[in-house]
Amino acid sequence: MLTTGETIAETELDAAALKPAECDVSRAAELPFETVAIDYEGREHLPDAETLAGLATEKEVRLTTPVRAEGFDPLGDDSGYDRIPEEVQRVAVAGHAAYLSEAERRKAVAPRLRAAVERDPAAWVGTEGVERLALATGATQFELLSRSTERDLRALRAAGFDGELAVYAPTVLTDDDDAVLDAVGGYAARRGPVASALPEEAPTDATATDRAREVLTAATRDYALVGSPAKVGERVADLKEAGADLVVGYPARGLDEFVS
């Protein structure tokens, strides 16, 4: 956790992203950010309307809504929208396959993203795996941090995109390699280039050794914000210089690391 003299403000992060399967999202009220994004991890982990409404009285709250999931399908069953307080804004995403049924996975993404943004013009659009479709909506692009993010941001700005660009990044406020690998080694290992570089069946946490540890240690710095708050702040500044308007950090070691 933060040492004496270090503060979360040094990270220059603009918002926090929370996973409701991992924490009590009502604790987001303790965070020193005006904006909180809440990930979708399946219907069983969806915060109730009372919790969302209470949090929305203190923060700008954005809830991830997968447009292919029943309940959030703007071209089908959209009953889930009725359970979300009006004060809560959206992050429209295609939806991770792990949280979708086989039938939901087969649904077309493009018309649903377009319909979701037409329904809620203030929505952000998650770009993972659907970058061109997301860009076509003209809405705020919610990019996942990768080794190419800065280059991609510069390219978008050079091409004339003047809309809002937000970046999502798992964040670990330490340089200790073991702690970093335990927090985001598995996450980095799921990225395509990393998975192809790793030895087969290699561990992805602090027990990783040799080639696997070398690959993962580098990859966690590509796909996550890692280091002291000041060091993270330097990278956030680089992302903003490249064209990002907002950088949203996910506290990969738990909410306490982000509480001032």
C-alpha cells in the first residue's frame, strides 16, 4: 500500500473501475475520484438499484452494459435498463464471452452498439475486439491499455478524431515484481502476444521463473500501470500527451490501494 508521502493523487488517474465480484462497490464513495466505472461480471454480480442510486448521489457512475446480454439488448430484451437508476450512465460493450450464453454470443454487435448509443448519446463505448465498430458510433472510446495504446491514440488524433478518448488500465502501485505478477500476471498472460510468447503451461503469478517470468514482467508493464504513484503519474501523463482525455485505473490489488 502507499507509503508515507505518497498519495493516489500523484497517479493523475481520472477515475476508478471496480469489479463487483471482488469488492463492495458502495465503498467507491471513499475514493478520491469524481467518476467510477463498474464492470459487468454477470447478472449475479450486478449491483442493485439502491446501491447504484446511493453511489450516484456522490459520484458520476458508469455501469458496463453488454449489448448482447439479455436485459441490455437495445434490439431485444432491454428490461435490465429499467432497473438502472436514471442518474447512472453507461459503458456500452460487446460483452465478454465468459458472461454470455451461446445464443447471446451469436448476436450481431454493430447494430446493437449503434442502437445503444442512439438510446444514450452520453454512453462510452468499449473498444476491445470491436475497435472499428466502436469508432463508428462516434461516442467516447473506452480503450484497453496495451503496448500500442500511445501509438493508437496519436493515430486517431492525427486522423482527425476529436471525440473523447478514455483508457482503462489495471493499476498496481508497487515495483515489487512478485506483487505485480500476483496482481496482474494472469491478466497480462491472456493478451494474445503474451500468450504466444509464454512457455506452455507456465505459471503466471509470482511463482513464474526463467523465460515465463521475463515475458510476464515485461508484459505487465505494457498492459498495466505499474510502479509508485509518481511513476504511474508519468505514464498517465504520456497517455494524455498522446491524446487520451481520461485514464481509468482498476485497483488490481484491491480497493484499499486507491483509498487516500
